[in-house]
Amino acid sequence: MKINMPRWFYQLASPKWSYDFMGILLPWFATAALLLLGVGFVWGLVFAPPDYQQGNSYRIIFIHVPSAILAQSCFMLMAVASGIGLVWKMKVAHIVAKSAAPIGASMTIIALATGAIWGKPTWGAWWVWDARLTSMLILLFLYVGIIALYSAFSNKSSGEQAAAILTLVGLVNIPIIKYSVEWWNTLHQPATFTLTKKPAMPPEMWLPLLVMVLGYYCFFAFLLMARTRLELLERENKSSWVIALINEKI
Amino acid sequence: MLTVKDLSCERDDRVLFERLNFTLRAGEVLQIEGQNGSGKTSLLRILCGLSSSFEGDIFWQQDNVHEKPTVYLRQLLYVGHHAGIKASLTAEENLRWMQTLHPLLNRCSITYALKQVGLFGYEDVPCYALSAGQQRRVSLARLYLSAHPLWILDEPFTALDKKGVLEKELLIAQHVRGGGLCILTTHHDFDLPDIAVRRLNLDLLVTA
Amino acid sequence: MGYFNSFSDFLDMGGHALYVWLSYAITLLIFIANILSLWLKKRAFFNLAKRHAKREQRNS
Amino acid sequence: MSFFVHTLQRDLLLAFRNRNDIVNPLAFFVIVIALFPLAVSPDASVLSTIAPGIIWVAALLATLLSMDGLFKNDFDDGTLEQVLVSPQSLVLLALGKVFSHWLMSGFLLALLSPLLAVMLFLPTQAILALVSSLLLGTPTLSLIGAIGAGLTVGLRKGGVLISLLVLPLYIPVLIFGAGAVQAGVMGMPIAGYLALLGAIMVFSLMFAPFAVAAALKLSIRN
């Protein structure tokens, strides 16, 4: 398969170019993440009004919803990177996917933990088999499988390709899993109301949520680029640019 | 005609060979030499498309093997370290399966091929009941069946007795004289009557 | 202070202190763990490179 | 297409020669199910409510158990790499092998299931739902499992890893399969469930063989 892509696409394929490019973006995303998350935390915890039904426990949504969104976006990103990596045999794309996996898994864990904790005052139990939580749990299993596959191969590039295939298979399955879990949930007494489906939220509530979502995205971008850069260094440790860079640092 | 251009292979951070170039024409034999671990098997696997850890290009006739794999694979017979034999199938069933894989394994009948490797009368014995040497011979019976122009053989003479080795050498000579190509590795002193054997020593290639 | 009358009110979170603060603590912990692991891996990489460079120097 | 038929013939012949490999998963299926009355309660009302879930989970684990060996033997004795150096299509090979695997696992499990349904006091009107849901659901299990088997075939310790990779992907089949049986128990229509299981099967049939072929190629060229 040969498709001609714009020049920047092939530049991204060069490890050194990607390393430098991400190095330029990194401080910007780090600053933005710090600012947005700082503002979002204070806004959500202190200045947003309490919910008339749930009181203050609803403040958990400011960390739950963004992590749930990120957990899914991260999987999409991994799938896109894996696809690019497999089609164009692009090492950098595989490394991006590999670096994203643990971040995605930790976002899923945050979403699960905060969702479960929120459930205690709302539903009266630490864990409820609610459709969204269950889908999240399965997403975590998918992440765990992919991470396990990466580490099972002694040859890193084979591991990356294997995990890329699995990621794409997982991507195809996610809609089916979601649909089946929702179906299953409606059969067994659905939860009366969920963390996210709420009647029209006032701006004092969704504005801080928006800030938090943006903050999470910036934080994710920062972590992803930093991890990718490090992985690039490890993988290219024989090449002249990495050796030059190390000599500079020492 | 098989052409190799700028072939490099690196495994586990070790360069096995770099910028390898050669052309093998019809009627030629290429023997790959080198110590254990010098990359002989890796080179053969790369030439068969069984390894992707390499850089460079391989051309069969004029076509890049990477672009037209089926055209190339149709012409290629590979005998590797593994016998490629199912233990619970009989010699005949194994060879018949190989024939479904390779349409060009049609030069003679299976019975004739088994007779040639001295396994006449064993065709309906499951392979697990055969000795290691006999299993090897089942695997090598492919060479009698083969009408493939290109043979790639990895240590074809292991587990064979003197007579068996001699027969296989003659078979290779016959194949090459008929316009075939053969690439092989072997520890044997290997000579073919009135055929020039080209040699490629991987130990002498890597300078670093 | 925002929607809370006092700091102790804020800490109490209308009786939901345990849930709210536990959630935020877990989230922060995971954030910090991510950054920390990154930093440790980076340090390990450069330490290894440093040792490697020293060995090369001694050998040459 | 004739290569598909040849692969199927060869694998069925191999399965017939190594009959133990067929019997073991079936025995596992029966034993696991027999554990539940001992662990939970022999009470008919308890057992009949959990029977759909038990039978489906046991069927799923039994298929998974035999999945590990699907490509392992061919990989170890070199017959798999011979397919890769031949002009034949790996996709058809995968399809043939998966079909033969299904005939030896899922299909036989479905035939065996009415017996176990009786042992778990499943009402007779649910048995049709059980058999048909297993017949439509287990091919998907074999297809998806083959992807996991292909990815791990070159690894020394593939067994547990396969389960880790594949089990999350089995969840939709489990939900609709067990759902169909439950609907059967309550005397509700099961056609919807069966249609969904069938749709998932057709969908996996279209995509999984390509993923399996890619996985095998990768594992051999490692």
C-alpha cells in the first residue's frame, strides 16, 4: 500500500526530528496543564455551587468525567498510532502508542476509582454494576492485555507490532462491548441516575468541568510526549544524535 | 536470477552483515559460510521472507520480492532447520500436504520420491514412528519432487549418512545443471562435479 | 470562601468529606505516580549512559 | 478456496489422530459445571437461575483452553513457516484451522450442552435457546481466540497471556449468549439475541482471519 503523504508526515517518522519537535512543545503543554488543572481544582472544589440533589459529593465529577473521556481518547489515539505504525512501518508511531498505554490505563483507574467512590453516597454501595463503570472496567482489561503483550516480547519492535494488532482489534470491539453492556444493564434494573447523565447543568458547573477537561488533555499530552521522548532515546541509543545528546548532558 | 542489494541485518544490537550485494544466476550454487552465530540462517530466512529484521532489497528476475511476494514464493523451495513434518501424519500425507502448499512439487510421484530416499514401504507409517534420520529423509524427499527454480537449503546434510549426502549432492548438481539456482549452508566439505560453487563467508564481511 | 461559610465547612464537604477527599487524593496520587515514574526512568537512562561512557573511556 | 478445504481436511485428520486433544476440553467443560452444585448448592431453584451463566462461562473457558495449541504445534514443527514460504494464503489457512477448531470444540460443546442443562435443572423450553446460542456464539470465540493464539504463538509462556488478551473481547458474546438462555428460561422470544450473536459472528468472520494472518506473519518473522 503506497499513499503519498505531506512532508511533515515523513519528518515525524524521523526519531530525531520527533524528539526535537516534542521538546519544543513540551514546556508549553506542561505550563498549560499546570495552570488549567490548578484553576480547575480550586474552581471545582471551592467556587462551584453544590448540587441540589447530591450536595457536595458531585464535586467528584470534576475529576471523574475528564479521566473517563481521556481513557477513551487515549485508546483512540493508540489505535490511530498503531494503524499508522503498521501501514507505514513507522517506528515513532509505534513508540507513541506504547507510551500512551500506561497513561491510558492510569486514567481508566482514576475513572473507576472515583466512579466507585461517588457511588457510595449516591447508591449506597462501593461498587455498582452500572453500564458506564462496567464498560470502564472492560476498557481497563483491554489496557492490561495490551501492556502485558508489550512486555511479553523480548524483541521490542515485534512486541509493538503485536500490540498494535491487538489495539486495532480492541478498537473494533469497543462499540460492540459498549452496546452489549448497555443492553445487559437495562435487563438488570438500571441504576436510577448516573454520574454523568444529568439534567442541564448550569454554567457555574460545566465551566469548571470544561477547564478540567482541557487541563487533563494538556497533562496527557505532556506525559505522552515526555514518555515518547524517553523511549526514543532508549531505542535509538546507538545512533549518533543520541550519543551526542548524552555527551552534552554528562 | 536472484539479486540482493545493500542487504543489512542487525539482531539484538549486533550487526550480522552489512551492505551485502550479490547476484546469483541460473546454474549457480552459492554456499554461505561462517561460524555459528554469524548469521547464515538469518540470511537464508531473510531471502525466504521469513524474517523482517533487515534493510535492503531482494529482486527475483526483475521484480522486487517485497512487491510481488507470491510470484517469488511460487518459484522457491525452502528447507530449514525444522523438518516441517507433522509427527502424527504419515510420510505420504506429509508430502501430499506439501504439494498443496507448493504447486511446483510435481516433478515425480510421491511413491517415486520416497523410494529415492529409501523409505519405500514406509509411506503409511506415522512419522513419529520413524527415526530422526528417516524423518529428515521424508523432509528431503521434497527435493526429488521439486520443480522449483530456486532452492534455499539450511544445513540439508545433517542427520544423513554418507550415502545420503552423496545422493543429495548429486541431486543438487542435477538441479543446477538443469538451470536451477541453489543457496545453501553446510558444515560439510562440499564439492559438486563440474559445477562451480560460489562461496560467501559472512565472517569476512563484518569489519567492525 | 466560595460556596462554603468557613474553612471547616469546606473540609467537611457537607458531610461527604470522605468521598470527595478520597477521590481527589487518589487522582493526585496517580498523577504524581505518573510523573515520578517518568522522572525515575529518565534518571535511570542517563545514569546507565554515564556508566557506559565511563567504561568506554577506561577501555580506550 | 481449495486451500481452505485442504487445510480443514488436514486439521480434522490431525484432530482425529490426536483424539485426546478433543476430549480434554470437553471433559473440562463437564467437570467445571459439576463443581457448581458442589460449591453453591444442589438446590434446583438456585441452580436453574445460575445455569445459563455457568454453562456459558464454562464453554468460554473450555474453548480458551484448547486455543493455546491451535498454532503452537505447527509453529514448533516448522509446518507453519512452510506455509509462509509457499504461495498459499495465510488468511485461508487461518480460516480453515479456526473452522476445524470450532468443529472440535464449540460444535461438540453445543451438542453436549443439553445433558448439562438437565443436570442443572434448566427448564426444557430453554434448551433450544442454549444449543442455538452456543452454535452461533462459539464460532466467534474461536475466531477471536485465534487472534490471541497467533499473537502469542512465538512466546514461551503464551497460555495465560492468551486469556488476558482474549477474555475482554469475549464479553459481548457472553452477554448475548447467556442472555438468550435466560430469555429462554423466562419463555421470552430469543430471536433478537440469536440475530445479534449471528451478526457478531459474521462480523468476526470478515475481519478476524486477516488479523490472525497478520499476527502469524509477525510471530514467525520475529
